[in-house]
Amino acid sequence: MRKTLHLTALITLSSMAFGQNTVQTSNAHTSSSSADQLPVVKLTFNDGTPILGAPKSLALTIPILCTSDGSSILQGLDPTNPNSPIAIFKITKDKQVILYHPSQLKGISSVQVIDIYPDKNDLIALIQAKPIVFGQPNKDDTEPLVPYIAVFDEQGTQKDLLPLDLPFVPLKIARFPTGEYLAEGRRNNEFALALLTSDGSLNRYIDIYSDLPITEKSVGSAFGGGQQSVSRAALFMYLFPTGDNILLVPTGTNLPIVELNRGGFVRSLKVNLPKDMQLGYFISATPTVWTTRFIHSSDGGLIADGITINDVSAEDGKLLREYQSPLHPGLIACHDNNTFTTFKADTKSDQLLLLESK
């Protein structure tokens, strides 16, 4: 029986089906193919290196985020405080661990992380929380949570906390090099995209409807249909950095990908998706090549065991190659300098391992 995939999933790495025997150590190679077939690169991974200071078991939200320098952003239980809510972890290429503690942000309580964006140096988090008034947390459960932008520096220290007072519900956040923010969300069950000033105030809406028509019909069956499907589609869209610009990726659909800068719309590009496949989460994006996941779809939605990894031309949307991995494609973290990375919890040593392709 096929498993229907929910685009956001909670996974414990130590319970994943790929075990010790699935990790190989031989080099990756490209299989031969006919002229009308897509080149296939078969990935193999080393046995893994322990990450000191990382949580031994991660409650992991897909996707694992990758920064421009090849570091990975994960979420998991704080090993220094078992009673703490989920913390954010940055694992650098040299296997250093940096912790970010949204629950310890000053001036607020009851913190919920909505979205994370890996800026070049800072970590940007879109959160909801209750403001602390007169030094006391607000314990009124009927009081709505307030959206904030939280900014952490590269050492995990709180750098800024911006309350948001917007005429729409923000669901995704990104930041341009100018310090201005791009926010995506919903307004009265309709898709909303806006440029925010550096202090989080609304600058202007960005209209991309002619290039990315988010409608009940266009988002397909993956979001349940009906009037709420647009809101659900907005929830699962995400923002991904490419140089100084930002890509808006309509995950779970076959709609165009939109590239934006602080001035607004730059271009849209329709990816040449294989039959019965929809856009998945990006792994990396250079000016020439996007490495991304595709998700198999059917009339019943998206299929959990139908995820592939592909290189796509960032110039014309054509498929360049497919990667075949012995590990679940949903857990591939980064693609940097032709090397893929992923993580695995080693139950024998009770350590988190970083695996790299060869």
C-alpha cells in the first residue's frame, strides 16, 4: 500500500529504516544511458563522522535547511536541557555545532517556530509568541500569539526581535542583502506576498498572480481541494536563497518557480517535471543549476516513497540528471562542491553521525 505524504513530517532519525547495511563506501558514478534517458548518478556514502555536541536523537522537520556555506540547519531536542522545547542546530562543514534557543528570546514567552531562513551570516526565524508585560509572562490562553521576526548571529546569540503588525498571516520569511524582508502568507484564505522594511513594517505587496496563479484549481489535489486549498498551498510554499535573490517554490504543485529581488518580480521558470511528479524541497541553488527533490503524485495526493533528487537547469528548467541514493532522499541535507551530506543516529554509539557522499 502506498503511503500518502504530508509535506511537513516529523521524523526521528534513529528510527529511520536505512540502517548500517545501506551505507556504502565506493565512489559515486554515472550510469550509462541512451540519448533519450536522463543521466543517473548513483550516490554512495561513507560510514559517517560523529558530531560532538549534537542531539543524539532529532525530532526533525523536513526539509533540513542548507546554508550558502554548506552548513546544515536542523531542529531537535536540546541536549543541554531535556526539558527545553525544540532548539535549532547549525552543523558546519567542519562539524561544529551552534545552538539557537528561540524559547530563550528576551521579552517573550510561549514561543512557537513557524519558519527558518538561513541568511548568509545570520539565522532568521519567523515565530509566534506572547509578549512579556511588566516582567511577567502572559498566561492568558485566550490571548492570541503575536508574530515576530527573530534574528540570531552566527554564534547563536539573539541579535534582533521584531514584532510584526501585518494585515495578513505570515507563514514564510526571508531576507534580502539590503536588510529588507520578504514575507509570504495568507490573507482571508488568499495567497499574500509582501516586502517588509528592515524593522518588519509592511512596505508593499508584490503581485505575482499572472506568473504564479495560486487558485483552487492550480494547486491540484495535494492540498485537499475546496476553498481552503489555497491557504494550505501557501503554508507549504517556501523561500530559498539564490545569490542575492530569493526563489518562491510552490511545493507539491507543478506551477512555475518565481525569482524575486527587493524590487519585486524578476522572472518565473517552469520546471520540466517528469510525468506524475510535483515540485519538492530544494537542496541547493546556484545561478546555473538547481538541485531539488521531486515528489510522485497521484489522484490521492503525494506519495511518500516516490521522492527523487534531480539537477535542473536554472536557465531553462530542463532536467540535467537524476541522483539515486541508498538513503531516503527526504533526509539529504546539503549539496556543496559535488558532495551530498545527510545525518544518521547511530544506536550503537548513541551519537549523531554526519555522512558524506563520495
